[in-house]
Amino acid sequence: MPESIRQQIQAQVKASQADLVAALRDLVAIESVRGEARPQAPYGPGPKAALDKALEIAHTLGFQTKNIDNKVGYAQYGQADPNDPQAYYGIFGHVDVVPLGEGWKHGPLASEIEAGRIYGRGVLDNKGPILANLFALKILKDLGVEFPIPVRIVFGSNEETGFDCVKHYLTKEPAPRFGWTPDCKWPVVYGERGRLQVRILAELEVLDSLFNFVNSHILQAPASGQALGVDFRDDDFGQMIMRGYHFGMTDQKQAFFQWSLSYPGVTSQAEIVAAIQERLPQNLSLEVIHNWDPILYDKDSLYVQTLQKVYCEVTDLEAEPVTTTGGTYAKLVPNIIAYGPSFPGQRDIAHLPDEWMDLQDLETNTLIYCLALYDLAQL
């Protein structure tokens, strides 16, 4: 990258921060928690209002915008090729949030700023990061940077409660050629573990069988799943992790033990279920609650290496692409990966009281996204 361009981008990123923070405060002020569906508001009035506000901000910044059935929308820079509808870069974030919860010292919708830190529900997850991408793209637009294919900033409104927004998007629009979601951590996240939730069911007269099996094969056994024959591991993801243990009763008065398995890409739901069933006593049954398959993007690809290089240059850190136990839009949207926004050491902030983001981190995120987009324009 020519040094003159980099200096211009750095200057514009710094100059844009006041407007970015103002836009963020407007968006955080909307309590975009899922509510009862209403006409023109499939996830309730809050997510709909946040989606409208995000598209309004994008329109004000000079982007083409599109609202897809009040579930998801996007801002676009550049003209699409009607003969190649998949030819675009897509950045997928969300404007819905988890419930506000109790225990806040700062108003959850007030975007209060104290000691260089902004507080509020959604400032990190995910309103701040997706707006940082929008403003990064606006800077490049203003500098006259042209992309070989269009760039879309996609605003989902149902990430926290089911991902239906991007499921709907993919019924209306093709998947991007490449892109990312700023809803995880730094550096580049090229893979996400599979997430399987299962339960063992037992009639009340065979509770001893359930308790004995759970104690011997799960609670008093390694969390890697060794006693169940599911202790898979691979180089990308590492060892199987079992967690989230829970006893309960079904509406049909069956006892159950439920837990989750965070599994590496070397195995599959079918293989895990078969291994557990092979060890299960005949008077117990196994039920799959839900499953997300693992995803793995080529970490040596030009796209991943380009994004990783930008992160390392901006932060002056030596780092390699990583995988995660979490789950993002990349689970569903083909060809995207997770890219930011939380820096090493920043964990478990997003859903807690006093969710926060340092203003310097918001600026650094904007710079990384801007430089990454610039480099994509050169590919």
C-alpha cells in the first residue's frame, strides 16, 4: 500500500470518529430486543426500528440501501454485475441485542462515555463494529477507491435469537464471493467448532440407569468425552469439549440429562451420536436438540492472509489465524469468516451489564476494516 494512501486513510478514520460515535449512540438508544411479531416487524418493533435506523444512517452516508422484508437490509457501494450476482464482498453484522438485564451502573440505552469508554447494550455486540465497517467503507468511497466488485454492509436483526434474518437473506440474495462478520474476536478466525446439544431420556422407573450412566460416562469422566468414545481432536480446533450439563423433566414426565459438545472438524454429528448410542443402555434413549456443523476456511488463502497481514500491521502484533468455540453468521453464510472486534484479553463483555467498548478500540477497528477493504479492492 502506498504510504500516502495509508496516511490519508488514517487521517480520515480519526476525523470520522465523532460522526461514528454519534451514529452509534443513535442506534444504541433503540432497545432492539426481540419482541412479539407485528405487521412489518417480524421480530418485534425494536429490531425493526434498529434496522430502519441503520439503513437511514447508511443512506445519509451516500450508500444505496435495500430493506429485505423488514428482516435484514444492506448498504452497497458499487454496481452489481447482473451476469454474476455472487460477485460482491459481504460484511454481515447485526443490530438486534440481548435483553438489557439488571445491574447496570450506566444507562444501557444511554451510550454514556466515561474515561474513554462507551457503555451500552450493543456497543460491542454488534452495533459498534458493524457501524465501524460502514464508516470504513464510506471513507474509501470518499477517497475515490474503486472495487472490482461491489461491497455490501449487511444488517441482520435476528442474530441473538435464531439467525432467521440471514436465513431469509440467503433465500433472496446469493452468498458473497468473500466477506466477514465483525462479531467475534481478533485476529482472523478461519474456523468455528461444531456445536451439538443432546439429551439422554429415561422413564422414571429407570432413573438409576440414567444417573449411573451420566455419573460414570460424563460427570466423573474427562470433559473430552473419552468415556463416551467421542474424544476427537484435530490440529485446527484441538480437543473435543463437553459442557453445559443440565438435569430436568420433559412435559411427558421423562427425566433427562442434557449437555453440549463443542466438536472439532475431524468428526461429525452422525459420528458423535453413533458413538454415544453404542454405549447407551437399552432402557435410555438419545435425542438431538440442535446442531451446527463446524466450518473451516482455508487459512492459507489469499483472502485470509490479506486480512491477517492488515491486523498484524495495525496492531504491531505477531499472530496467526485462529479458530473459535463460538458461533457467528459464518455458520450459515457461505464464504465469510469472523474478523474482530474484540482484542486479546477482552472476553465475556458483550452480554453483561455495562457492556462496553473503548473509543480507541472503536477507532482501531475502523482503521483495520478500512485498510482491509482497501487491500481487497486491490486483489
